[in-house]
Amino acid sequence: MTSDEARNELKVMVGCDLAAICKKVAENSHVPDHIRASASVLVDEWEALLQFRGKGNPAQHALGETQLVKMARFLPQLIEVQSWPRDSSTL
């Protein structure tokens, strides 16, 4: 495997993992609707690109990298979801 292929596979692997996280977020009913909707869109966009894995043209490759960045930038939104410890009486 060439180093370009290895780097591409690394990005695909990370993208698949991020898409899996986004899918879990989208399916969790305790997450606010706007965050679930965003996560769902990210998953759909990633899955649409997977058909070109290993054979995409430069434009599709760029879309994949853009999608990877979008998913990575989405994750900090999860910090906005307010949560408290089960026993918050001592706070």
C-alpha cells in the first residue's frame, strides 16, 4: 500500500468512526432534536460518499475530507447538552 493509500484509509477509518458516533447521537432520544437532526444529516452525507471509497475522483475525495472535518467540528456541540450527576444534591 502506498503512503497516499494508507493516509486515505486512515481518513476513511476515522470518518467511519465519527459517523458511527453521529449515528448513535442521532438515535438517542435524550439528545435535543436540533443536534439529533444535524447528526443524522452528517451520517447520511458520509454514507452517500462511501460508495466511492477507493475509486473516487478528486472532487469526491475533497468532499470526503470536507465531510470528515464537518463531523469533527460537530462533536463539540455535544458539550452543549446539559447534564447533571445522578445525585446532584451536594452541588
